[in-house]
Amino acid sequence: MPLRTTLLFVLIWLGSLPLSVRAQPGRIEQDLSTQDWKLWLDPKARWIEDRLLVPPVDVRTLPQPQPTGGWAALNTGDTKTVHLPATVEQYYWGQNGNAFGLSGNYLGVSWFSTKLPVAAGLRGKRLTLQFESVRFRAEIFINQKLVGYDLVNSTPFEVDITDFVQYGQDNDLAIRITDPNGNFDWRDSQNFMWGSYRTIPTHGFGGITGGVRLRATEPVFIHDVFVKNQPDPRKIEVEVTADNRSGQPAAGTLLLQIQERKTGGKTVFSQRYPLSELPTGLTVKAVSVTVPEAQLWSVDNPNLYVLTATWQGSDERTDSYAQRFGFRWFEIRDVAGHDRQFFLNGRRIVLRTSISWGFWPVNGIAPSNALARKQVETAKALGLNMLNFHRTIGQTNVLDYADELGLLYFEEPGGNSYPVDKFNPTDLLGRRQTDFYFATRTEKVLRMIRRDRNHPSLVIYNFHNERGAPPQDQDRQQMLAAHALDNSRLLTYNSSNGDPTLKPNPRFKLHLLPYSNEFHDYGWFDQHHAGGPGTYHDNLYTNPTSYLRYTDHQDEIIYYGEEGAIGTPPRLELIRNEILKTGRDQGWETASYLQWYDAYDQFLTNTPGFRAAFPTVDALTKAMGNVAYYYQGRTIENIRLNNTTDGYAVNGWESMMLENHSGIVDNYRNPKGDVELIAHYNRPLYVAVKLNRKVLGVGDTTTVDLFIVNEANLKGKLTLLVKATDEKGAVVFSRKLPVRVSGGTTYGELLKAGLKVVPRTAGYTHVTAELLSGGKTVATGNDSMLALRLNTAGIPAQGMVADTSGVLGKYLKSVGVAGFREFKSGRPEGKYLLVGAFNPQQTGNPLVTEILEWVNEGNTLIVVGNIDKWATHLGRKEVVDYRGLKELGTSWYGGNYFVKSHPLFEGLPQNCVFNWEYQCFATYNRSRLGLRLFNGETVVGCVSDHKKEVYSALSIVPHGRGRIILSALDMAACLKEVAVGKRAEGDGENEAMKTFNTSQKNKANLVGQQLLLNMLRFANKAE
């Protein structure tokens, strides 16, 4: 278990002591979280019209609410025994009878109650309850009397209970929680109303979301310790805040000691400071400390130390406070006077991170220690060096493990925005709303900073995400107030989805640098390209100065704060196994995951051919995750070889039940794909092999450019060996080239451009690169291409095409398939009827058409256009069991195709999920549909967002002695000479989609063209 920032020098578990125990010197603390609590819902309680208060609050002036039905209700009726942290949604999701979607959320009052033993020997000490966090409002009762109140949710606070407890006996402790609202998605800019009050938006889980402890201290005690890092990383400033509650000045000494945190760690600093007169109230003592032999904290070497501050009064009473920290310094430097870059401990660092929305399994909002550790370990396994608390405040145990294991963090308080135009300062209600809102949001930010400022992993504070308005006076005041608490870190106003351009702009670029109160509106360039393209495609790299995220803008930090959302399913089988191991009856999303898994498993079981391709549900979901992983890996590679970009954030980290399926881990923090697909491109040293065409025809040319990604300071004259081989190992290209590598802060560098490689055979051609120094391989890299040779052999000599657009016929003639006639009506002739932009026609008997009679005699109807109309038509004819279509989600929701082995895919990749090889179908700017078909043979399946169903994208339905092929794949886009289809959902800024050319000149369309030819060939094969 990680060492808490509030770790005490003296720790006594009061629960194991007799109530008559004699007073102990120093600080005593008892963890109440692990003991039994009762959770009881109070849906009849009144709360909507309550007056809301910002700390400090005098509870003597407040009403004393009781449980509906009296205090006895807390131990009767429908209660749950829980341990903290716990939320109502964890135990009562759907208690209203509707668990679907968001409907199962509980709004209103709940009560958490337990027994609080207080030893007689604690009399004379100051007793407080220490809350890590609650949501939303907490009213604290001791022996049925209100003693505390707080609604700055998700932050720590304390309640002084010294004058309210009964010593030498058990006390009744009850916490009344009010959950008025909340979100279950990414939005933190949509404010919620509580009666007439506008509240800070947060995730909609109600409960005690952190630990609760009883703390006993002497009248003079250490209130807080802040270990502030300095530009000299082995130098720190220690700020010790002492609290004198004795009622008179005190005298004594302050002892500061620093020890290595590891077992048996040595003491590296010890010094006493006499304090002859410590006044009442809070006093801050600042001390500068230098430890020349200190081992620095970094991502690769997370060395930690513990500073212990001990007060020893002249009355011999003592108090100790231990604070963990790391010696390190994170900063921005101007390299060569024109290139701003991040540095950690004097060494350049390019940030590679992902945005986490702060959702977790089971209770929804608070991770267990095991999950917190898993989050950090998974990020490091992927090769990331940072994660973001995005649009929500972070959790301390996550930061604890980031400190211990070596991972940087970027933190936002969440909900810090406000609708400027909603407040009318001349209106009484408007003034009350404004005062309450701004006071609450500022208190939340300041609590967050006090809580987290000692974590060496935390390097950047950001106060808004995609704020739509320029900073107001209140924003600047808030930033300065935060900087006054911790001016050792970079603080930014906004992470933006707009166009910052290259000019000064406070909305997009306002920031404060460490140890400076000067506002800057230039030097910080943060831009979002949130939506993704669906899969990696060829237009994402063209040449060394034209590719996704290329930039030559150096005099600002270039940070891409949200990049490339591609939605894929969670690891449903792993989640199911975890749920079955721990119990089905807990968790706000448990039932949903079990149903989701069952839908996929039933499809694999009941649909012939797919178990061979995907033996388990996990094999299927992991293969889908690889689509996003490959895209993110290649895009991370782009920003690294550029050597100008300073940070890149994957959109996003965890997926949850309802949306944000673009997370690269699921809510249980399982990596959704093969970690090596991203880790490969996060290595400190390798050769980046970039092909401007990955899908092309045999005999076509791809251009190969080679870069070095070099964070290992490799430098000097080297030799580059480049080789291309086909699937049989035959060498089709080989070059040995002299190159020069710069090293230093040049982390990405072009080695050689413009090599031409021509695949000679159909299938995969693999390009490898080795960088040699003195004959020894020091770095490697690779990439692959898929070459196709269009096969028109075996296509029936006679057939018909029904397509008013003319696209199908024009294409077939262009590849030498000319033995078809145009179909307009009546009975088809030949072996196939290929349907594109052509509506079905009704003739004769309502259950019979001439087309179906023709199919019945052994022919093939192939529908590749107007699919909904044809499926509906055939459904009315009782030929297909069709129950509508599903438009596959894009970006944050996502949808994926997958194919089994089948003759329709002869010469194409089979038994796989559609990845870059199938970019002609899988990209988000193509028409992406799934059919709800319940008969026939599914050849291509597809899924969409969190729907618990598998659809068909291509099926074969037998009819009599013939067959009907129904394809929802966007075949027309593979054939047209002009761009078609829609832009990715919510992705207006995605230039990758703007440049994805859906014309015949795009060789990736050969895959769709070959599939069309295979369909015609299939018509010539006997059933």
C-alpha cells in the first residue's frame, strides 16, 4: 500500500485499544474506512430548496435534518453493509426499476452510519474527522447532532468533533449525503442547477468517495508540510505550517529530517530549528534545504524521500508529520534561443500521455489501490510517460503510485468553467449564484493544490478544458491564488479545441511559469484534434514535410491535448471473469458488461466460421482494440520524428459503459489491444520506417522515408541498411547508406528520404531497417505494405447491372469485365444481377417478383447499394429476416468490422478485424452500416459503441437454388472518382479526414474493388 501524504509518525489503531486506555503522546489516528458502515436511502427527504453554503460554515446556524422516519431508520429496513469508499450507485443502481442507460441513477439523500469508539485517554486532545472526499454534500452527525457540513465535493476536509463526542464509549457517527445531479460522460462545462444554485458539474455518483479517519492531536500540531522543488533539483524549500490551538503562544523546537524512502534508507538531512514564540493560529516556517547527494526522481528512476517534521514543545508535548516527495525539476527551456521544449532534471522530455475522465468500475468514482496501481503500470507498459486527470479532479492513490512507479501527471480540477452569459450581476438571484459558484470553484481548486502539490509526478495544472470564452478577471484571480499556494509548477488557463494560430491569444495560451506571476499569452500552443479517422490510412503520411501533425513552429510549446478518438469495445471477457470472481451484485455497470459479453459470445457460438477466427470473446475484442492501438502508435511516431512537438495526448484513456469508448484501456484498466503496438513506437531509440502507400497494386511504387527516434543521445556517422522482402522471404529491395545522427536534444531526425520500393508479388511486403555502428546493430525499425493484383478470372460471362449512377458499370468495364447488360426491369438474364443505386421494384404477386424467381432457379442477386431499401423489400417478401439497420458509431463511440475465412475474400486478409488493410471501408468518412439480419450466413460482422448486439455488414442468404448477397459496406466509395461519404462525427477539424481521397487514384480502394470482383466470381460457383 502506498505511503500516504498524510502518513503519521505515530500511528495507533484505536479500534484495537480498550476505551479506558491512558493518553498517548503525540498524534494518534484511526482509519474508519475498513469498519462496517450501514448505507440507507432516504428518497423522501427534502433537499432541492436547501440553502447552500460555502466554507467556513457555522453549523450552529443550520437546521438539523433527521432521517425520514427518525434515527432508528438507519438500522432498519433496506440497508447495505458497506466499506469505504462507497457510492449509492455501487449498490442501488436501478433501484427505481429501470437500470437502462442513465435511468438507474439515484438522486437525493442517503445516509452512511457507523460506530465511533473514542478512548477516555483522548480527552484533552483535539479530535477531528478527516475526509478524503465525498460527493456531493456531506452533513456530519455525532450522536444525532450536526457537527459538520461540506459541499466542495471530491476534495479533502476536516470536522472538529472535540466538543461533541462521549469519551470512553462508542459514539454514533452518521453522514447525510445529498446527490443533486451529475454527469456520466466527458462534459464538465454543462452546469447543473440545485434549486436556484448553479453547481460545479462532476460525475453523478453519490457517497463517501474516499477514506475517513479519526485524528487526535495535541493543542500544538503540524498542520501541513509542503516540499517545494527548485530549479536546482537537489535543492528544496520546505514550508511547515504549524497550528497552535492552545490559546497562548508556545515555545519549542522544529526538527526536520529527510530519509530515503526505500527500506533501510539513510538519513540525508537533519536539522533543529528553535521557535521561541509560536503565536496562536497558523504559522508557516520556510526553510531552504540542499542535499548534494540526493538521487533525483524521474520517470525511469522514481527515487523518493520522506521529510518528517516534528514539533517538540517546551511542555514536552510532540507532534510529527511525515511527507513523501522527490527531488526533481520540470520546466520549459528555450533551446538555441528559438525552440521551446520541456525538460525534466535538465534533460529534454517529450510528453506522451492520455486523457482520463475519472471513471472507475464498481463504485464509479474511486479506484481501489489495486486499480490505481494497475492504471500506472498499464500506462508504463504502453510506453507512455504521463497521464492526464481530464475534466475531473484526480485521486490521491493514483498519484501515490505514479510517484512510486515513475509516471508524470497533468491535472484539471474539472467543472471549473462557468456560463458567463447566464449570470446577471444586477439581479439578486444572479449575484447569489455568482458568489456561490465562484467561491465554490475556487475553494475546490485550492484544496486540490494543497492536497496534491507534494507529488513529484504532478507537473502541470490546467484549469479549463476547451473553455469557450477568454479569461475573465475571476479566472486570473483564481490562477494567481493557486500560484500563491504552489508556484513551482506550470499553470495553464485552457486546453483548447480551437485554432490557437501563431499569435498571442489569452483564450488559448494564457499561462503562468514557475516562480513568476507574469501572465503570458504566447509560448503555449495547445490544440485538440479530438476525433479520429477510424483506422490508420495512407494519407496520414505523404513525405517528410507532409504528414499528420507535422509542424515547424518552434518558439512555443506544441502540445496536442486530445488526439484521434477511435472507439473499440472493452475486454469483455476479462471484465466478466473479474465480476464473477468478486460478485454480480455490486457495481453501477456490472449488469451491462455481463449482457454485453453474452451478446458477443452468443454470436461467436451461433454464427458458423467465426469461432475459428476468434476463439474467444477476448480474442475478438482485443483484435478490435488493435485497430486503435496501431493508429495511435503510428501517430505518436509522427510527432516524435518531427522533433518539434512537445506533447501528445491520446483521446483517451479509460472507456466506460455509456460512451468514451475511444479509451485505449477499459474501465477495469485492461489494455484493449496488444500493448506492443503502442509501446513499439514509444521506445527511446529506433528507426521509423514511413511508407506513403501501405495498400497498393503489384508493380506500383511506394516511397520509403527513414527517420531516427533518438532519446538515447546516439550520435555520429552510422550506416543504414534497408531491406524489403516478400512473404516467401525473397529480397525485392536492399540498400546500404551512410547517415549522420545529431543526438543531444534532436530526438527525431530524417536519415534518408525517397527510396522507391515496388512489390513484385501479391500479399505482404515487409520493409526493415537496421542502424549500424561499427558493424553492430544499435537501432531497428520496420513497416509493411499489402499489394494486390486484381483478379477478374472466373467471373460469369453474362450478367446484369442495376445502377442509375453508372458507377458500377463504368468500373467493371475499366477492368475488362464487359459481358453484362443494364437492368431496368423485368426478369434478369445471366448468372448475376449486381445492384447499386437502384430501388427494388414490385411486380406481380406480392410475395413473388421476377427477380426472386430468377434467383430461385440458381442465380445470384448481389446488392451493394440502397441496402436498407432492398433489405426491407426482401423482408416483406419473407426472404430475409430483417429488423432494421444500425449506423456504426464514430470517434468516441466507435464501431468495427470483422471477417471470417470465406471465398468472397479470396486474395484479401481474412479471419481478422478491419484494420489499415481495409481502410477503404473502415475509415469514419465512409458510410458505415450494420444490418440486423436473423437468417443467412454472416461473412462480415460488425459492432457499434456499447450496443449489446452483433450486426451483419455482409451476408449470403440462400433462396431456392440461388443466393442473395447483401452488403452494407461502402462499395461505391471504392469506385467513384470523386470524394463521397460523410466527415467523422464531431470532427470538423480533422484534416486527416479532409485529405483521405476516396477516388480510384487511392490505391487502398483496390481492396474494395477486389471484393466486388470476388462477389461476381462467387456467382459462378455452384451452391
